[in-house]
Amino acid sequence: MNARYTLLIAGVSGAMAVGLGAFGAHALESMLMESGRLDTYETAVKYHYYHSLLLMMLGLLRLSHHSMPHLKTAIHCCMAGIIIFSGSLYILCLTGSDWLGAVTPIGGLLLISSWLLTGVGAWKHFKE
């Protein structure tokens, strides 16, 4: 994935995180409180937002250091992690489908992988 598309996706993802957070806080608050899923929804929004920022950082790194090892894989892991982790929590909160709780950790592992790949890639690329 090139820097242009990564930055576009990061911007859209960040906007979605803000929008979904506002939607949850206003339109869904009573439903989420009744179901006891407000904390879960807030976790989905937080991780979505934080990792949209990571994706933006990765896009900027790709722009300036396109040959940095592991960067492309980190971008893909971050995007997939946002979709699987936050997406499964959003769906869980809105539908009550508890089986999605089994999918969420896969997204978490992808998010962890994106951070580790970023660190390892930077370690290998920026030698003093």
C-alpha cells in the first residue's frame, strides 16, 4: 500500500472513529447502557481512534521512508486489526452476537503486530 492510500484510509478511519464515538454517546447511549455494553463500545472507539493515528503515522513514514522494512506489513496489520478488533466490538454492541467475542482477539493480535513491525522496521532502518 502506498503512502497516498494509507493516508487517505487513515483520515477516513479517524473520521469514522469520531463519528461512531459521537453516535454512541448520543444516539445509542441508552441502548448501550441497558445492554451493559457501553464500556465495550467505548473500548472499540478508543482503539479505533488510536490505531487510526498509528495508521496516519505509518503513512507518513511510508511517504518519507518507503524502503523501511516491515512497513507495508505493519500498515496491512493495522488496517485489518482496526476492522476486526473494533468492528467486531461495534457489531457485538449493536447486535448482541456474543460469538464475535471470539474474533476480537485476532484483531488485537493484528494491532499488536502492527506496533511490533513498526518498531522492528524502524530499528533495522534507522541505524546510528
